[in-house]
Amino acid sequence: MSTVRQFTDELFKKLPKCKGDLIPNAPLSIHTRFKTGGNAEVLFMPYDVDDLKKFIKEIPADVPITILGLGSNVLIRDGGVRGVVILPFRFCNIDVDKENKIIKCGAFANSLLVSHIALKNEISGLEFLCCVPGTVAGGAVMNAGSYGDDYSKILISVKTINRFGKEKIYTKEECNLQYRSSSIPKDEVIVEVSLQGNTSKSSEQIKEDMEKMISNKSSTQPITARCAGSSFKNPPEQPAWKCIRDANAETLTQGDAKLSDIHSNFIINDGNASATDIEDLGEKIRTKVYETSGIMLHWEIKILGDR
């Protein structure tokens, strides 16, 4: 029996009872766009918010927790993730206040679905969400964006559960949304996101704009590939893809990990790439760009777990 398995058995005994699903050594590759990586030591899928509150309140303070969404911007390392990975997939409600143009979403609500519900209710301002993969919780945490808009323009507040099992609400100002980042505490679990739309467009214009965005994305990004979106944040000097192209790093590979032929800021799993292959390729790209231009690229993909 391996050391990790023994530790998992010890951890499992420490965990409180719950109504949701609690799975030891759970594969995480099936929950990510890269379709690679290791296991969660323990995967917890809460039944509801009360179940989550109780679990977090009673879990030992020294047990690390990691929150996972749709895996659209995540690389799980091959060694897996120690502690408890929380996957709140049941928190996917979407409630519309049409009069005030407010949409309240469960943390696991899909951004694409939210954009279409906004369209159905003639709420504008959320069109860009049709091109932002992942959950609204993940979108808020990283201030995700597309086509000139991001969550800083639509977020009202997020509701979280902290390590004491208490609800907290953070306003947009308190979230301090910056380029692909926020100050939302990483050890708190988002359970609800409130978004503000407007009435600046007709439903016909909303639909037309969304169709244009989707069409453009389909022709300029590898949306069907096993990838996690943009690999690197855009530095102040110029777009990341241009840094990579100017450094002649587009042909770099590592195992079955390579850069997309469609967009050079998208690392893809082009076969059976391991998470280590993907991460190592990214580091090779960062090194070559820095050696060529002096520009240091920073990962936009969230890298989790042990190598």
C-alpha cells in the first residue's frame, strides 16, 4: 500500500459525516478540459449549502481544501491534490430578477448558460459570457473576460462559506477585481454570484452580438481541443501570443503537449500528454520568451497539486 493511500485512509477517518458524496482517491482528469492529471486525495461533492457549511466547520483546520469548478482553466498535476477537493456541482441554480436586471447564480452555474438565460430575459451586458468557459464562481475569482468585457463590469457580489462554516458576502469593491485576478479569499468556497445586467440593447441585438462573438471565437481559438483556454496572461508590453511568436517558440513541444496551430497562446493535449508534459512545455515557452525579449510570461492557467 502506497504512502498516499495510507495518508488518505487516515484523512478519511478525520472527516465529518455529510449528506453529499465523499470519494477517496477520486480521479480529477475527468473534471478538467486537459483530461489529464492525478487524483484528489478526497473529493467532496456537497448535497446543499447547509451540508457544505457543516462539513467545512467540522473539518480539521490542518486539512487543506481546494475548490474545483468545470476545470476549464485548471491543470491538475500528476501527483494529484492532497486534502479535500470540493466540487459543488449541485450549486447550479440561476434565478432572474427581470425587473432589476439581476441574475443570481449558484457557484457552479455555467457562464455560457447564464448568457443565454440573460438573452431569453432581454438582459444585456452579459453577452461576453457566451465566450467565457467555466463557472460563474471561477469567472469571478479570476475576473474572466472576453471581447473587452470582464466580470468587473457585471459583478454585484459573491457569497462564500469560510473555514468556520459562516456565510460572508463580498461586494464587487471588496473583491478588488484586477486583470485576471481578485482578492476573494482562496480558502473560502463561493456558493452564490450576483450579476448586474442592463437594458442597453434589444434582444435582437444581444443575440446578434453573441452570435458574432461565438463565430469569431470558433475561427480564432481551438475550442474543440483539450486545452484550458489562454495559457499565459497578456503582459503590459504586448499580447502573450505575439511574445511567443516573436520568440519562435510556436513549434516547441513536450511529449504530446504542443501549442495550438490556431492560436499560439493555447497549450493543448494533442494525444496522451501528462500534466508534467503540459507544465514543462509552458516553462520552456516562458524561458524562451524571456531569453529572447526579457518579458516574463505568467501562467493564466491555475496549476494545482503535486508533481
